[in-house]
Amino acid sequence: MRIAVFSDIHGNLEALKEILKDIKNENIDEIICLGDVIGLGPDSRECLDIIINSNIKFILGNHELYYLFGSDIDYNVDLEEKKHNEYIASTMTDYEKKYLEKCPLFIECKYGNNKFRFMHFLIKDKTMKYPYHSLNLLTTLKDCLGDVVKKTNADYIFVGHEHTGFDYEFDNTKLYGVGSSGCIKNNIISYTIIDFKTEITVLRKVITYDRNKLKLAFEDKDYPLRNEIASKFFNIQLD
């Protein structure tokens, strides 16, 4: 049994294509995406349509929640970011909306004696439209991280949201941040493989993709915060 996990594609169609092409060569039994396939990059709807039309289990990220419920669910989103999210919503159709309305906030399953939980980020209150803990949990609030992780009641936890990967262990619980598979500042992307052959191993598979195609996609579309996003999140300077 081998599971591929990736997260935070953020409208980077070329990265998504390369990841799925590589997964086909890895004898993978199941693919899980931890959300934020839309937003920021130039091809949000195109990326989401690939997810929908492929055999991929999908978990809602905060950008999918912005689309479904509006940016006001997150007080950290400023006015310009709201305009960007409204643009993303305007590119979607009922096809994407109906799909996302059926997607979960997390997936729980058991492999052998170990319980796994997959989610976009650690959940503070699943009844809220913005259910996640702050990312500060990984930095300024790090002393609280262990208690939050233990309350999840799983042996292995996989999350996205934080674009830089990480891993922690608290007693018998392992927490893996798979990082962003699309919102990166160079041509190196990655995804995670969980292998259950004899013992559970978690591997980071690193590949490359064509950033020139991503730049062309940015140049082909004009939308709120495009230049700032290209520079800040993808290290691409547009003419």
C-alpha cells in the first residue's frame, strides 16, 4: 500500500501536471490532496477540474472555504485579498461549487493498528466556517502545539497550509507538514509518499517543473494582486 499526499497547489497548473505524472510512475494506490488547490496562481479552475476528474481524495483548504463562504470568515484577509478571492470565485462554475460542497474538512482512516488523519491544517473548531488554528501555532504558540496534536487522537497526522514542510513527534503521535506542492519560489516541487510495505515510512519525493510555462500563464491573465502574488509567492517578476 502506497499513498501520495500533496497540498497547496495554488493555481500552479504546470506543477500539478508534473506531480500527477510522477505519481503514475510510483505504483501509488491512493492520492490525497490536502486543499488550497485554488487561489494565488493563474489557473485555479483548471487545477481544480483536474482534481475533480482524477481519482483523488480532496480535503477543503482555506482558499476553498473562501470560495464557498466568502473571505469574511477569516479576519486576517484584507480588502485587496478579498478582491483577489472574489476574482477566483468569478472564474468558477456550478460544476466546481457542487463538488467542493461535498468535500470534507478531514479524512480519518486506519492502516493496521495506526490511525491516520489528513487535513489542511490543525482544526480548532470544525463547526466554524474558518475552522483552523492560527499558523502561529508553529512559531510563537509552539508550546501549545503538542497539546493540540494529542487532542487529534491519531498516530499520524498530515497537514498542508504552511508552505514550508516540517515534521514533529509528540509522544506516539507524528505530525507531518507536507508543504506546498505548487506555491514555491523555484522550479523544485515535492509531494509525500506514505509506504506501508513492512513498516510505515514517510518519504518526500522531489521533482522539477517548467517555471517558464507558469510565468506565461501569469502574463496571460490579469487579476487582483497578480504582480504582487507572482513576486511574493512564486519569485516571478512580470513585465
